[in-house]
Amino acid sequence: MVRRAGAVVLAALFAACVGGSHAAPGSFPGQNGVIAFDAVSRSDGPQGSVQIFQVSATGSGGLKQLTSTDQAVWNQDPAYSANGAKIYFTSDDRATTAPGRLYALNANGSGRQGVAVGVWPAVNRAGSAVAITQYAKGGQSIVVTTKPNGTGRKVVGNATKQQSAGGPDYAPVGTRLAWYRVTYNKNGHGNAASDLFVRNGTHNTNITRRSSAKFYSVSWAPNGKTLVAIHGQRTIVSMRPNGTGMRVLTSASGSAQTHVASAVYSPDGTKIAYLQCTGDCGDPSLQGQGSIWVMNANGSGKKRIFIGGNGIQPSDRLSWSVS
């Protein structure tokens, strides 16, 4: 379940239809560094909150909490900059009904700065633009780009009142963007379709329009030649940026309540990390069991590197930094 108090309408739309899958920002090319992820933190006040952590990509250690605030403010959806020096993230003040806001901080957790209004950030390689999810006047979510200071807003992924667009991700080179768009059933219950889009220049292409399958949480490989996405709620697939060559990599193991929340390539392109959840992992008041897994890019060699426990519960999104 999506858990944004500062973006209640957007939360309701995606939670009902996506099962907690958001987006994982694609990795920029380089040597493999640490993985940042959001997690329920039960040490932040008596009711807990959601904060951002990092862990070694091998699972050998390096666990560190990067954000910590009043329990009413949840920090989530981390996305590393191309050089790994900064993390962009969403901050939701649950004591208000204001939309979530984007912030950036240094990779060590210092130097927090406000960026713009919106959720699910992705930054381009030059650090000159941020893609985010915002509301349209009709209440539906759309994809926009801005400068890091919030100016220069441009709508790049639109949606009707029966749709919601979100989860944008910049390609590691150039200006291409990928995102997904949910189309709801006419009765408002469940989703009729969920497609992946790629924007090249000013042209948007629905790359999964020929498939009846539902896709979510798309992100780029560091060479810009492949996308990884979630098919349904449990299966991770790869495909070319035009939607061809789809390949099933792995499926989540566990009960019927188990789903994959996000997946991302390693900076060297040889691995994929993904966040798996059984139950509801994004709300301190609900029950779930989250874990982080790493596998080879072809889906082999799966290894769980971190599992929730000791007051830290992996939640929804992860991002893999260059070293």
C-alpha cells in the first residue's frame, strides 16, 4: 500500500491498483557502490516513521540511517545523482494535507535542501533537471520536469481523470524519460491497463501498447539500451526501450501477499537489485516483511542481502549508487 499522507489522492489511486509498486531510479554507469532504500523506522517516535537508509550491495554491512526527523515527517523514495554525491527524495509531512515535497541531501545525510513540490524523483545525468510526479487540476497524477530549484516546470507525461501517470526515470545518457501510466476501470475499482512510456525529445511512445499485460516501476540500465520493469506485481522483466525483446528474469517467491516493489540495475550493469515485500511494508501501523535482493542481470544467482528486523523494515524504493 502506498503511504503518503501529504499526497492522499495520489496514494489512494496507486495503492488500489499497483500493490505498492512505485519506481526505482535507473543507475548511472560506473563502479558499484552502496544501495539506498526507504524503510519503516520504528525508532523514530512511539509510532515510527519512514526514513532513508543505505546498505552495502553485498549485504556485508554498511547499514546507515541517512534521514531522521519528527515522526510526523516521512522521508522516502531515494534517487542518487549521477556521481553518487547527492540523494533526491520525497518528504511528506503527515501532520498536514500539503503535497509531498522533494529535497536533496549529500550522500552522507548532510546538507538537506528543498527542491520542488512532487513525489518519486529522478535526476538527469547532468543534474540540471528533475522528473517528478505531481497533480493535474483534475486530481490525476502526471509526470513533469523542472530545474533542481523547482523552476521551468514542463508537463511531459499527461493523464486523463481515469488515469494516473508516475514513476519517471531519466535515461543515463541523453534526455529520454521512461514512466508508467495506469488506466482505471470505469467503475473505479481496479485497473484496466498499466503501460510503459518512453519520451524521446518531445515524442511519447507507449512501448507496451501491444501487450495486455500490466507493467509498473520502470528503470533504465546504465548503458541506456535496456529497461527493467515489474510485470503484474510479482515478476521482474527486461526489455528494449521500444518494448521488444521482453524477457522474464525472476518472480517473487512467497505467499500470495508477496510482491516486488522496485528493481534497478547496478552501475556496472551486471546485477539487478530489487525490493520484495510480503504484506504491507510501507506503514508502521501495518504488518509486512520487506527484504532486499541482488541477482545477476540475467536473473540467475539470487541472494537476499537484507531483511527487515531490529526496527528497520524495507519499504518501497531503492537506488544503487556509483562508488
